[in-house]
Amino acid sequence: MTTEPQMSATFEDVSDVVQRFRDHDYVMPDKVGTVVYLAAELGKPVLVEGPAGVGKTELAKTLAAVTGRRLVRLQCYEGQDDTKALYEWDYGKQLLYTQLLREQIDSLMEGTTGLADAASRLRDHEDVFFSEHFLLERPLLEAIRSPEPTVLLIDEIDRSDEHLEALMLEVLAEYQVTVPELGTLVSRSSPLVVITSNATRDVSEALKRRCLHLSLTYPTAEREMEILQLRIPGIAEDLLGQVVEVVRGMRDLDLRKAPSISEALDWARALTLLNVASLDRATVEETITLLIKYDRDVERVQGEIPRLLGRAGIDVALEQQVHNHGDGHGHDHDQPHSHSRAQGAHHHHEHDDMRTDSKGYFGSVRGDH
């Protein structure tokens, strides 16, 4: 008999969701908080769709952290079947037990008159080898059978085959799994379920009907600045604004893969480690691969760097004049250069060595003092 999983209040209200997620450095608008709150209260899965790198997987991880639940993750991929998603039998253990119990099996077969008779007698005892003792729980079954509350993350479901979605329907609708040899295994506690999709294909209508839908896109400039400030507390305010504007400008280009929030974080961390106080063309060119992952996209972005810097309020023409002035005199100048990563960190005689490496992070440092 199927029993309803026990439900308990997880959040007080939507504002509680937003605040507790922010306390774990996950910034969300109220509409996202509303979906998370309703999913927890209604016990329904959330289908989160959107481009890669906008925080879909992180949403599930943070949900587990703020609720104190164990995270169980099913990473989907093409060709995946139920033995990797639901359960499978531990054939190695079954074979070992068969060998250890050989004498008992021989005794059981004693007196049989033929193969059919032996098979019939063995069939009467096969439930010994098809019990929960030999059942290997995979993520879907593990999440609903766990004695402790869980968050079930079904990640990138659009990468899986459609037949796997059909296998999930019983789990998502009833929080139970039917095992032919054992019957129906019901949940011990109701998991919070987050399903992510990069929308490389449409998921089935049957799956969508069982879920609350949430679409995540790139955040507003203000929200992205807030995210970077939370994750990188020491970042300079001027650099923060420039990073956000340049990254947002790159997303407007026709790229195979636009830079995600996570890549913007990586770039901002790298610039902070390099002691960059303000962006310029050389800095962007030297660190562009932290944001852009395909050669064709790199070429496209390189041609747009002056415009991207202009969008961030950086006077590219003035910057070029400073470079040319430093190159023409062949000696150091008192005026500061935008590459503050070299200021205060290296002595004058070290700069000549840095200039010899035209491909390194310090390759274009000239006239720093």
C-alpha cells in the first residue's frame, strides 16, 4: 500500500527563502524565491531551464545547504539507462552467495527428476537472491529511500534520452519506485527535487506537468554586481563595474558560447589576484580565455574590445596615447598606468624582464612608473 511522504515546513515565506539563500552567497530575485517556496510547500519538483552557467545547479546545491538536507545528484547523459538512474541488482554479490551456499543449493536440488523440476524448485526460493540485500540503489531510488531528508538534483535532463524521462515519472509524481521482484518501494521522506535543463531539446509534456517551471536567465547588471561582491569581497568597486559591463557586452555578441556568471566570477577573481585596478585592452586580451572558450569567439571578441571598453566608460584612445608615450621615450614615467598589478609589487629593474614575455599576464606592462 502506498503511503504519503511526510511533509514539513521548510521556509517561513518567500522573503525567508531569498534571505537564507543570500546568506549562502546565492542572490535571487523574488520570483525565483516564490517558485522555491511553493515547491517546498507543495512537494513538487522544480524544472529549471536556462543557458549554461546562470546558477541552475548551484540553486539545488544551495537549497541543500540552507535546508540542511543531503544532496543526491543524478548527472544525465546520452545513453543512460535505469541501472544508472534507478537501481540494479548486485550480480557479483549474488554469485558470491551462490558459491557460499552451494551445499544448501545441492541439498535443495536433491531428488529432482529433471531440469524443469529443478528450475521449478529453485524458482520457489529465488526471492532470497532478489531482496533488498542485493539491491543497489542509484540516485533516484536513493533519494526517496534515504532515512534522512534529501535534495534530489537531476542535472541536465536534456542530455538524457527521452525513455529515461518516462522512468522518472513515477518517482516525480508519487515519490515511489516499482521493482518487479520486490513490489513498490515508497519514500521514507519527501525529497526536494530540482531538475535542470540547458534547453538543448524540449523535455516531455508529461514531465513538465509534474513540475513547477522556472526560467533562469542572465541577471541584471545590478544583481550581477551584487553576486560578484558577495563572492569576491575584496574586489575594487571601479573594476567591479567594468567587469560587469564588459561581460554583458560580450553576451550581446553572436558567440557560440557567451560568458556565464561562473566565468565572470573566475575572470574577476583572476583580475583581483593580478592586482588589476582598471581594465585596458592589453589586460582583456591577456585574460580573455577565462571568459571565452572557442577560438572563433575569441577572434570575434578581440575585434570588439575597444567598443566593450568604451561601454565600461574606459577611454581607449587615451589609454593608447599613454602606451605610445611610454614606448617612445624608452624610460619610466611618473604618471600611473592602468596596470596597477605591477605597482608596488615589483621594483623598477624587474620590469625589463617582464616585457620580454609578450604572451604572459605581465607581457604588456610598460611605463608603470
